[in-house]
Amino acid sequence: MKKLFITDLDGTALGGGYMPYSRFPDHFSEFLDRLSDNGWDWAINTTWDPEGQWKLVLDSSVRSHPSFLIGEYGRQLVRIENGNLIRVQNYCVVMEKRLREFQQQKMIPMFFELMQNFPPKRLLNWVHLFSYAFDETDAPEKIEVLLEKYLNDPALDVHFEKGHFSGKPAFLGKGVAVNELIKLYGYSPEAIVCAGDEIADLDMMKCCSHSICPDNACEKVKEYIAAHGGVVGYRKFAAGIIEAFGKLEDTFHGYVNA
């Protein structure tokens, strides 16, 4: 059976003061190589774009290469072949088409209304993600009234806090590309282990049977993992993931070590 380990970066594989930041800590690189030597494929699923992920891999001491890079909340799905990044064309083309349509139908009209009423202190739009900072002089209660319809729109995954409005299309998520991997490449949910630390990681964890997290993970992630038979590490960041995977091996030794 094909086995796949999927890891988030920030707060999961990365963190804890190891420098440079954009590089796997050596102990995590060694962990990934042990997995690879034991017949596991591995992948990265994060908000970074695939090119940034690949540079991190090349800058690290890891000998093995990821089989897949998933970037920008599932916007991009890339497989690695002979050291080359190859986009999974059908998936990526569909995603870009959906994002273009979403920009035209939802995002641009929303930005237009916001800018008419509250010109932004700063506006960033990466298509898959946006950030709108209101001026400190704007009245918060008036902003909240204007934003109410967007905050309650099921097509949007958005948040407003301390004068900062941000979010993404609701159809994007870390689990979208994982489901595509399952469909296209013959992985079974029972043969996938996901590692993450934030609420956004729950989307990919729901696609697989085994999930792990480090001690620094948010409480909702810890609660989900505990309720679904996963393992919460006692250590933080990469060390916690390595520890949690070891406990998963103890529990599922016949399968995880296979």
C-alpha cells in the first residue's frame, strides 16, 4: 500500500528558533529521510507557493524529495519529477478558472464597495487571499455594519479583527488538493498521515485517517486530533511532530512501519 506523510510548514515543521527559518531543521530532514527509506512518500501542504517550498527543500539537508507540493490553500498542486516541478494541469487550470470567476463576481465588487466607503490604509490581493486594513480613524461600528453581509456570506471565508479584514474564497482549503491526490494517485485515506498546527490544517486532516500535531498547536486542532484517534506531541514544532509520529508507530506499528 502506498503511504503518504503530509506536513504543514509554519508552526509545524518550522519554528522554535532554528535559523535560517526557511529551511527544515536538520532533525526534521533526518526524519523525512527515514520515512522515505521506509517506503513513505512525503508532501508539503502550506500557504507558501510551490516555488518557495521547493527552495526550502533545496536549502535543507534532506536527501529525499517530496512527491507533491500543495500551495496557497490548495490553489496549486505540483508533483516533483526528477527534480522538476510539474503542475497537475487539470487541477490547476480548473482552480485558476474558478479564482478568476470569483474575482470578477465577488472580490472586485466587494473591494469597490469597501473603497467607496472606507478607503484602505493598505490593500493586498493575492487572488487566493486578501488583506484589507482600515484606517484607524474609521468608525468600527460603521465598518462592522458594512462588513456584516460579507462575514455571513457562505461563499467567503473571512474574518474581521482590530481594523483588519482578511480571508479567501470558501472553496479553497488544504483538503481540496489532498482529495485530488487520493483520487488521482492511488493513496488511501488510511495510508495518509497529516501533520499541522492551525485551524486551516483541519481541512486536510479530515481527508485522512491519521493526524498528528505538536504541543504548540491551537486547542481546536488538539481537540480534533484527540477525538479522532490521532496523537498530540508533548514537544513543540518539528520535535513534537517526530515524537507524535513515533507514538503513532507504537499504536499502528504493523501498518505505519509497513
